[in-house]
Amino acid sequence: MVLGLLLARAGVDVTVLEKHADFLRDFRGDTVHPTTLRLIDDLGLWPKFAALPQSHIKKVTFENSSGKPVTMVDFGRLRQPRPYIAMVPQWDLLNLLADAGEAEPTFTLRMSSEVTGLLRDGGRITGVRYQGEDGPGELRAELTVGCDGRTSLVRDQAGFQIREWPVSFDVWWFRLPRGADPASYTLFPRIAPGKAMIVIPREGYLQIALLIPKGADSRLRARGLEAFHADVLELLPEAAESIGSVASLDDVKRLDVRLNRLRRWHTDGLLCIGDAAHAMSPAGGVGINMAVQDGVAAARLLAEPLRRGRVTGRDLAAVRRRRVVPTSITQAFQRQIDARLLGPVVRGSENASVPNGLVRLLELAPWLSVIPGYLVGVGVRPEPAPVFARRTPPSR
């Protein structure tokens, strides 16, 4: 949606195909990072964004062995106009972007339109087949961009090779009611041998991510609902009165965590970005930010070739060159989190914890918390809004 909006503002004819009839689904990647907040501001959308229901996370803290809170990630130290992560329902953000796109004469959004295949002319991709409300159809284009996620049909039909890295955990997602109590929650995992939990405060409810060993979904579900409740209360005892709201394990959704990256992101007439090009681990919650940055970079690099009516392989390769370094570094960081913290936790290691040396370092030099804050909140190579897409001077 970001890529479509930016290209439309460059005067490029864009059609976005969305297979669902609306955006009202249970998204989990609802984090809007400081660089994305800045992009929204630069696009002139800040007043409407600020009116959306949201909560803000400024720090990620944990308790040391003596029970004293230690700040591991401090977004407030970032030199950004809005140094925090905004938790915004993704359907609201998508509707905001869609409305902004509809204001552009060259932007078209087709809902209830599911891509079913690729069109080819020789070795070149020339568009897509799709199933719409009125039946099957075809849409031809100079460039097709696969933004269809970690199970990308576009990627698979193009025959791209993908490199996978092992991941130690999957995630169970569920919601709990959030009471009126002033309890403070952070994005740092609550840890016990064999399990970990991240509690994300949202408007009116808590979004819970319970980390389980990779491939253990069926085995853990077979233990039944009471065992699940006990696992949750071990890590979140304050949920004793609300855990009953999860009345069935059908309310608990599994995320098959993957960490992978395409060796080549394009072929003639086709480009993949976001999770279709590189599935990110939920560690750090950076997936949505990486996808947005891909969209911004692609718009800036491809707007002029698209205006000329011809996109070359060199143009498409430039997008990968621009984004593969920050993607690789971020994924390497996520692999380290898996190997040194989350993996040992879900395997039941009694020694799984934040290294004592790191704790002491953060206690002695709290300013170091800006480093992970920058990696999570800004990223390795932030992508500024293209000049052609800006609409108002950023508000500060």
C-alpha cells in the first residue's frame, strides 16, 4: 500500500490488488516505528494518523536479579521527531493509506481480488491473473510487485530460490482483556524454562505472544485448555481473572515463524519486496518497518523508469542492492537473539537469561540503550520519503 501510494504521487498508474473484502483482520504486526511515523508526517497524513486509536511504547525494560528495572531499549534517546513505537490497529493504518491513495488520479485499489497466477510473454512477466467478485480476470502491467507475504504465491510461481535459516520457536497469539489497572507492560519477554511471553499493551486489550518450541503446536494443544491457562499464568499471574476469556484453543492462533531471504528478488517484469522477499522473525518486531522501508526505496528507485514506460533488470536489481544490506544485518541480529536467548529459553535451559555482563553494562552506561533502540526503531538504512511524494512540511 505504501509503494502504491508513493508511485501514484509520482504520476505512475498503479493498481493494488487485495484479496479480502476489507482490512478487518487480526493483524499482529501493528507496530509503527519512528521512521514510519516520520514518513507519515512527510506525506501530510499526520493529523489523520494522530486521530487513530493508539498506544505508545517508549522503552523496553526488564528486571535484574535484584528486581530493579533496567532499560534495554530506549526509543526516547533517538533523534527522531517522534521517538516511540505507536501501536495502531493495522486495518486503521491501511484504510488511512488507501484513502490517501484514492485521492490520487492514478491510484486504483481493487478489493476482493485474489491473484491466482502470473502472465508471461516469453521470459517476461507481463501481469497477473486474479479472481475478483465478478469472476476471473487479467491485469497487464509493465511491472508486477509481489507484496504477498511469507507464503507468497507470486514468489513461488516465479520460481525464485530462497535461503532458509533455522528458527527455534513458533508463536501462539491471543488476546486478553485489559483492565483499568495502571499496570505497565514492555516488549521484553517474560521468561521461564521452556517458554517465553511478550505482552503488548493495546487500546482496551492485551495482545499476547507466547513463544513455544518450533513444531510443538500439536503436542501442546493436545494437553488441553487447562494446561494452556497454567502456562500463561506462570508468566502472567496478573491475568488470573481474565484468562478465562480464552475459552477455547481455537482462540489461540499459531504463527509459523520463518527467517529467510531470496537470493534474487527480481526477474524480467517482476519484483518481490517485504516478507515475500525476506521473512523476518518477530524478534524485535521489525518486520512491518522493513517492509515499509522496502516500499519507500522501491518507489524512489523505480518511479522514473515507470514514468518512462520501461523498467529494466538493472532498475530492479538496484532495489535489492539498496535493501539487502539492512535486511541481512537485521536478520543476523535476529539469529543471534534466537541462538543466545529465545532458543535456549524454549528448549528449557535453566541458564537462559540476559547475559549478566550486558546487564551490568546497561546499568553503568544507560545511554547504550539507544543502540538497540536505533536498530529496532530506525533500522540500518532508513529510507526518507521521496521528494515527489511529500505534501506538507513535516510538523515538529
